[in-house]
Amino acid sequence: MKFLYQATSHFNLANLFTFVNITAGLLATYFITQNNFILAIILAWTGGAFDIFDGKIARKYNLSNEFGVQLDSFADFLSFVLVPVFLIFQAVYATSLSGILMLVAAVVSIYYVISGLRRLIHFNIHTDAGEVDKYFTGVPTPLGAILLWLVYLTHAYEILPAIAVIALMAIIGWSLNSTIKVRHP
């Protein structure tokens, strides 16, 4: 079990937490296809919890390495970009929109996915393994996902119409690559 505490191991303890995040994201995607949005959301939040701990474990046990940085960004892309966009597309747009508004929703969804991917790639290029800045520049993808979950809930409770969901998704997508400063937890 020594490999769990070796930074050179692809299966060290921090990366195992990241693999759980990836698994939760994949399962959430499956349950979205089954229109089981509650279970998908629970799985997405579970992945988020493991995302919090993978970095803390990597820093505490000196397990940070380039593989872990890339793996974590892949997990973030799945759990915090694709899953919330897919959920909103299935639960909000597919049930509320048609015609030109559905096309607009599709374009905004693609914009959000590209914005999230661009943010993660930019982060990987400009960050060293194990390094933590005091502030993020732009909204981090986990926070973007939380904001999208809140937008979804406001629609589910009939507070916001689908057109407002589209607008908020575009704004949150823009904020991922903005110059907004967000304090690192």
C-alpha cells in the first residue's frame, strides 16, 4: 500500500479521490439520461466533495504532480462543466424550449462548455503542481457549477423561466474566463 503515498504513483491517495470524482460524474451523466435528476445532482455534489479533498490530500502528503493536475482538470471538466450543462439541457431546455430558443440554448450550452474547457486548460498551463494562489482569476469551474445548480433550482421551483436560464448560463460562462478575483478557499 506504499503506492498510496508516493507522488510518482498514478494511483496515489489524492488521485484515487479524483477517480471517485470522475466516477461520480460519469454516473451523474448516466442518471441525467434516465431523467433521474435528483440522483444525478447528489452524485455531482459527491464528486464535488471528493474534488475538495483530493487537493488537500495531495498538499498534505506531498503527492502533487503533473499527472494529478491533469487528472483533476479532467475530473473538473466532467463534473463541473459537462454534468451541469447536460442537466440543464435535459431538465430545462428539452422540456421548455423549441425552435429558435432551443437553438439559442444549444449555442449557449456549447459556449459554456468551451469556456469551462478553456479555463481549465489555461489553469493547467499557468499552474505548477502543488502551487495554490490566494485568489483565482475568473470564476473557478466548481463555483460555476454551483451557480448553475442554483439557476437550475430556481427554474425547477418556477422562479425563473427557461429564457432567463439561458441568459444566466451565458453570464456564468463568461465569468469563468473573466478578470473577476475569487478568493481561494
